[in-house]
Amino acid sequence: MKKEKYNQTIFFKNCPKIIGNFSVVGPKEGLGNFGEYFDVILKSDDFNEKTYEKSERKMLETAVTGAIKSAKLKNEDIDMILAGDLLNQSISASYTARTFDMPYLGVFGACSTMAESLAVGACLIDGGYFGRVACATGSHFSTAERQFRFPLELGNQKPPTSQWTCTASGCSILSSKGNGPCITSATFGKVTDYGISDVNNMGAVMAPPAMNTLLSHFYDTKTKPTDYDLIVTGDLGKFGKQVLIELMEDKGVILGENYVDCGDMMFKESQDTLMGGSGCGCSASVLNSYILQKMKEGVYNKVLFVATGVLLSTTAAQQGETIPGIAHCVVIENLRGKKCY
Amino acid sequence: MKKEKYNQTIFFKNCPKIIGNFSVVGPKEGLGNFGEYFDVILKSDDFNEKTYEKSERKMLETAVTGAIKSAKLKNEDIDMILAGDLLNQSISASYTARTFDMPYLGVFGACSTMAESLAVGACLIDGGYFGRVACATGSHFSTAERQFRFPLELGNQKPPTSQWTCTASGCSILSSKGNGPCITSATFGKVTDYGISDVNNMGAVMAPPAMNTLLSHFYDTKTKPTDYDLIVTGDLGKFGKQVLIELMEDKGVILGENYVDCGDMMFKESQDTLMGGSGCGCSASVLNSYILQKMKEGVYNKVLFVATGVLLSTTAAQQGETIPGIAHCVVIENLRGKKCY
């Protein structure tokens, strides 16, 4: 690997622990590959609300409530909620925070939000500032499509490179005390733009920032892909995953068989989602169900979780801008008495 | 003051220092009360760009570049940029981060962003995770009005309670080393909603969260208003400021003569801005010009900076939601060899 100047990774000495987690998904996601792992699968994606935006928010609230309960805690035990989402002004996160009587730190990283909130949350715990924080995000197919692309009623055909925004939410509770997988390091990504302007090819937008963050992570931590039981990107989808593999190969890094992508894995082939799942909720729900479950079972002990985001704006697109992306990552480890950094 | 359960404040032991700062404002702001303190006053609010959005971004880039230079540093000396803004998907912040080759942490708190980015940035410095970070935000009258209210071309009359979104940007450089005013504590706010649905009365939305954050701050830090040389809220404006004073009085706290509001002070009476300035850039530009200048001169030695934000969304408003707000605050002190907490 070519050595470049990187200094994007921070290390946690006091092992912020994931002591609770919860996932809520829509019916289509429930029929996908992780159906048996999700905590709640909705019967209808409107969640008995009058609008999809209200449904998205209710899913996020349900995820936060579920995660707090799974940690055997009450709302008042949580010092802060860190959250964000895809909607303008992060309304799902902000209105969710209104429901819970706790300080709110709004973060923005589009679909990289799960890793971003965990990274910042881990700093707040590790630095001794707070004892327990909730890190959450989510997305909804019907809110994202109509905000970023076309009214659903138009019934537009999706081009072959497009992905399916997941109707899904996830929340993790981080704590200074207790038991659970630890967050041992985090790498903050740079905004990276390879000149893509196709709003239906998010994989191509996100692969370059994922590469940048992974190269920085491996360099900063002096690790290589085989040091992890699982390297999991957020929602590159089938095409973006292949682009990332090839970009990394060009840099001399073979991601290998332990590399997977949540968007690629979310749906079954028969579900006709083209390049697979996307959205903040994609990686958030897979992390807070399947991945953490398999870590608790000891199937995985060291996971590199890389959430990838497209910083897509219709206004910027209309003004001729290309679409930048970003990726943040955290390392989640079963330490079993071993020390952090 | 009635004692309630608060635990929203964190304390910094290692004194993150503001070693550089810069402000950029539009022509109208330059003619206001702080004209002589701003670093750059634009001749035209399009800043020679084709759109107001591109102008807003260029102002933010100029503020970041200026702050780095004022700290006698180069871009590569900065470990991270923490930024956010009012536009959908925080495009000013994200595209600014694209320009600078540094990790980006997107934060969302609407007009509370300056305090939010300083609070999170101070954690990253104080916790020893990074050495130097840039905290920045900005806003533009013409981008905010057309996104949140009406097309400018309509020439709508503004109702008496409305404020004038400032065309302004500000950036502070935080560092673990060097000299400058220190951030000694930060209080993270809760999302607070008193049921206001009038998009032209932002002061009424922001006063309750400002009260919540101030009550928590005074309780958590065991201080009272007279312990500060200056208590400055972000952009409550003339009406919101009066509401906050009365809300606090109801709780038994007299804010007193050392309490001011950036929105209230920004413009001259003759400039016809009704309740005064607003927008992320309002408090960001006043902090990064007048306030830090007066701290360096020793006029103020302990400042409580409370940035206030309206979590306004046209989508949520159309779906019948009321408008929540949030406020975050930081204490900025001239320590002159004294210890932090």
C-alpha cells in the first residue's frame, strides 16, 4: 500500500461498549436476507401514520425505545441522543429527539450517519463526558424517493444502477460501563468527489470516499484487511462494492472474502432491487441486528464497520454540481478482558 | 431557581483554545452595528458567483481559510472541519469540506450550529483525539428565504415578528496548544417545542429551548448570570430576547444587563429588519469578530455563548407539525494561566 499522509483515526482507551441495540424494518426488508434477525418488522410501511415522514420518525422512535429497553435501562438513564437522517433538516432525528427528554446532538453524514454517530458518541463516552448515549438513524423508501428523485405516483422506472432506499432504523446504546462489544477506534472520512452526477448511481459516488477512509484506516491503525473477521460497508450496493474492490486493488489492498456490503446483502435476488439496498437505515439495521448478534455469538470478534454516505442535494444538482460522498468507520471488537488501545 | 434534574453540561480539563477566528458578511451586515469588527465585508451578496447558494459556500470557504491563516497555520495543519448550515443536506458545509482536504464531521443544529460545532470540537481537542479543528457555519439571506419561505421574486411583505436571515459566516480554530480564549464547558440542549407554528416568529420558537439550556447550564455549573461578563444568545431577535428574559424571570433567574442577543444587535434601527438578524451566520460572525476581539482586549473575560436554532422544515410544517427549537452553549474564558475545571 502506497504510504500517504493520513491522520484521520482516533483511538479509544476506555472501551465504549455497545450495551443495547435494536432494529425496525419495513415489510420488504423483513422478507430479505436478514428477516430473522430484525427486532421489529412492520406489517405496513406507513406504520399506521398519515404520512411516510411520520412513519419514518415513528420507526426511529421505536428503535431508540427498543435499544434503551434492550440495555435494561430507562429513558432517563440516557445522557444524550446522537442522530441524523436523510430528510431535509433531519426531521426524523429532530422530532424523535423532541419525544425523548434528553440532550440532542444532530449529526449529518447522509447514509454514513450510523458510523458517524457511533464515532462521536464513542468520543463522548471515552472522554468521560457522558455515561450513556443513544446513537441512531433511519430511512424510509417513500420519503427518500420523493425528496431526492420523483413523486412515487409517477411510477418512474429505476435505471439498472439504482438502489432501493431501505425502510429501516437502528439504534445502539453506548456506555462507559456494562458488557458488550467495544468501539476501539474510529476513522473520520473526507468529502470525496469523483465527478459523478447521476442521481441513480449512488454506488459510484460512495466507493471513492469508502476507499479513502479504508486506506486511511489501515494506514493509521497499521492493520490490513485480514486482521478483521468482517469488513462491512454501508450501502454501496452490488455495483459500488465491485468499484470499491477494484479501487482498493489499484492501491494494492485486497479486501478479500471477509468483505461484505449491507446494501448488497439486504435483499434477496427475487426482490428485484437492482443494485440492492441503500439509505441510512440499511447499515444501521444490519449492524443493530445481524452483525451485533453474530458478535455476541462469537462468530465475529473484530468488525470494521464503514458507513458510506452520498451528500446528494437536489439544489446543488440543479446548479450543475457533481455529487460528493463521505465514509466514516468504527472498529467494533469483542475484547473479553483485553485492553483497548 | 427551582431545582430540576439536569445533566447536560460537560467540562473541559485541557482547555481547548480558540487560536484563530474569521468572519465574512454581506453588505447589509457590514453597514450594521459590527461593521468595523468583521474581517471581510462583501461588496455584493452574490460574491461574484452565479447563485446565492454558491455565494454562501464561498463565504464559508473564505471564513475557514481566513481563520486558518489568522492562526498562522496552513490547511494541512488542521485535523478536521466541523460544520453545518441551514440548507438542505448542509450543502454549504459539505461542499466547503470538499474543498479542504481534511476529515469532515457534519453537524446539524440549524442556527445553534456555531455553539454545537465548538462544543463537539472542544470534546475532540480536550479528549486528546485531535490537535486542531476548524468549527464553522454560515447562512445567506437569499438562500434561506427561498428555501424556507417564499421565492424572493414574489416580494412578500414580512410580518412584524419576522427576522432578517444574515448573510454571514464565521469560523473558529480550536487547538490543544497555543494561546487564546479557552472553552471551559459546554451545555447540550434538548429539543423543545412550545407549539409555535408561525414560520415568521422564530424568536418565539427559540426562547424556550434557550431557557432550558440556560437553566441547565446555571444548575450544572453552579453559576448565576452575574458570574459572566457577557451572556449572549444567538439570534432570538428583539421579540425572542424579551420572551427569554420573561421566561427566565418566571423561573427566578434575572438575566440582567450583561445579557445581549446577536440578532437584536446585528443591524441598526434604520436598516428596517423588524426583529433583527437571524441565521447560523448571525451568531457565528458576531462571535468570530466583535466578541473574540473584545475578549482579546480584556473587555470580556468570561462569556456564555448560547446559539439558538429553529428546527424548521417545510415538509413537517405542511404535515401539521409545530416547530421545535434547540440551543447549545459554550463558556469561553480568558484563563491567563488559571486552570480549567
